[in-house]
Amino acid sequence: MQVPFLNLRAQHDPLRPALLNAFEQVLESSAFAGGKFVEQFEHEFAEFCHVSHAIGVGNGTDALWFALLALGVGPGDEVITTAATFMATAEAITVAGATPVFVDIDEDSYTMDPAQVESAITPRTRAIIPVHLYGRMADVDRIAAIARRHNLAVVEDACQAHGAVDQGRPAGSIGDAAAFSFYPGKNLGALGEAGAVTTRRSDVAARIRQLRDHGQVARYRHASIGWNGRMDGIQAAALRLKLPNLSRWNEARRRHAEAYERLLSDCEHVVTPRAPGQGCSSHHLYVLRLNGRDRVLDAMGRRGVTCGLHYPVPVHLQPAYSQLGYKRGALPVTENLCDTCLSLPLFPELTTEQVEYTATALKASIAECGVRPFVAVA
Ligand SMILES: *Cc1c(COP(=O)(O)O)cnc(C)c1O
């Protein structure tokens, strides 16, 4: 049996006639860059996230960058975030002119440890970016309480968390602003690049609308320096079609994650993801921890199962950030996660047989590699 890490064809094939019809409508109207399809999608996505504003942009990295700029982050500032994330979280901070300051993650949730935030705050700190890693929401309430005491902004990196909910509140509805990515492999994926910022704040929304469109307030009237960061009409039309399916897709991801959990419950060699206490994850990725990760990854490949690594190198140890001076050992929980993580295939269209085959292949691979049982660092 072959189990791919992702199968976008399986998701798009049933939607093909509807997608082609949507492209016809975009062609008819020529609303290619911004325009009515983007406006309609913004309206629907804002409603989905329980916020008053969603602003469609070119990708998730732009969404993070624009959110920081709109909240006044700039040169000389520091922004606190985690290093267990995709590079873009920190990159946006750097491109905004500020400096990322990394704190460690919680051993259970793999999201920002709120207990470490306070001691990372300096007079230069302007904002905090918690990352809803793998689809599980960070403890935004505790982080927001700290932010309020120190007058800091909170930007949720919700690029993996479309549809995640914490105590009734969707990802993207809690911070001052949140960034979403619609990269094709995300829970809600475009057919190319796209992203969005969500916010309850009208001032932030207005600022981002300017930033994504060259600082324009009226045609050829530029009130500020912005950028070309618009969402395009074809992507918005596709996203509008896909959004009504998102809850059902996330539900299918949850079922597969629960099946993995059940099938691996007798396997002392792995740590499976902890279920969130008060909320529901978007189940973007199913990430285990185990010893001998690289050998098991290869052995899984030989059994026809493609696994992933999210992420093999923590951001603070990337060569691109050597000037920040972080050394190995600075963020032990993050580093251990990066050394031991293995992502099993998790997408809505997986079959029960594929999930069962993957779990069986994992146990066989672990036995073949003679892996030691996993013991947590902390
Ligand atoms: C995907 C992702 C991004 C970047 O989104 P793009 O649309 O690829 O620019 C940022 N942060 C996280 C956590 C992501 O997973």
C-alpha cells in the first residue's frame, strides 16, 4: 500500500465542476487582483472566525508582516515568539525591522509557554506572536493577560489553525490580529498562494487594507508606504467554494487522529499528541515524538508511507539567524521536539485502511530500527 503525505487531487476532484464554474465567473468579470470575489470571501471568512474584519492578502507571510506593521512594530522593537514554527513567523518580524526574541514551548501543547514570556519582556518589546502549532491553539488568554499588563500587541499565527476553537472562540478571534495562510497544503488551501489577516479592530483592518495596496486611500493617492500584497480573484473564488467544506474536513482529520491515537496506544516507543483540554484542534498535523527518528522516517518510506518533519531545525538555530547568537541548549524543549518529531500522513481523504496500514508500518519500522522507548526531557 502507498500512503502519501498529502493528496490534493483527492480533495479537488469532487469540486472540479464547481471550481471550473467559479473560474468562468472570474473570467467573465475580470476581477483578478482584489475585487468582488475577494470581498465576498473576506466577508465569509470573517464570519467563520467570529470577527468583524478579514483582509485578503497574498500569503500567510504577508499576513504576519502586515499585522505587525499595522500594530506599529518597526525598527528597534522586539517581538516575542517561539522557535518551534515555520521560518515565516520570525521572518515577518525581521522584515518589519524588529528583532525576534524566542521563548521555549510547553512540553505538552508544543505552543508558547506563557510562564516564560514575562522574563523575555524588555523596554523594547512591542508584540507577542503565539503560534497555534500543528492546529492546536496556544494559551492566548494567559498570553493576552501578560500583554495587557505590559501594553503589548498580540498577533496569533493561525496559519495552521483554520477552524480550531478554544472555549467557543475560533482561532483568529482572540488577539489584536491573526494571520492565516491558504497555502495549498493548509487545512483551507487555495490553488496557489493566498493569506488573510483577521481582526476585531477597525483601525488595524483599515491600516492593513492600505498596506496591501501600496498605501492607497483612493486611486493614485498614496497616504503611506505599503506594498503589493493583494489576494487574487481566482484564489478567492476557489476559497469561497472550499470554505463550506472546512468543518467537515477538519472533522475527518479529527477522526483519523483519534484512530492513530487508538492504534498507537500500546506503543511505548512514541509520544502521541496530547488532546487539548478546553478546545478543539484543527488537526493540521499529527506529530509524534520518538527516538531514532531519521531511521524510522526512512523505514516508513521503504514501507510506502511518506512522513514529514515539522520542523527538523528550530528557527533560533537556523544559519539565517546566526547573528542573534542563540546556541544549542537555549530552548531545550523546542530543540528536543525538532530532534524527535515525526509527522504521520493526516488529510481528510485518508482511508481507514491507510490509517491502519500507517500505524502498523510505524510499529514494524520501530522494531526494525531497534528504537529505545521515548523519555521526555523535562
Ligand atoms: C504556512 C505558515 C506560514 C506562512 O504562510 P505562507 O502562506 O506560506 O506564507 C506562517 N506560519 C506558519 C506557522 C505556517 O504554517
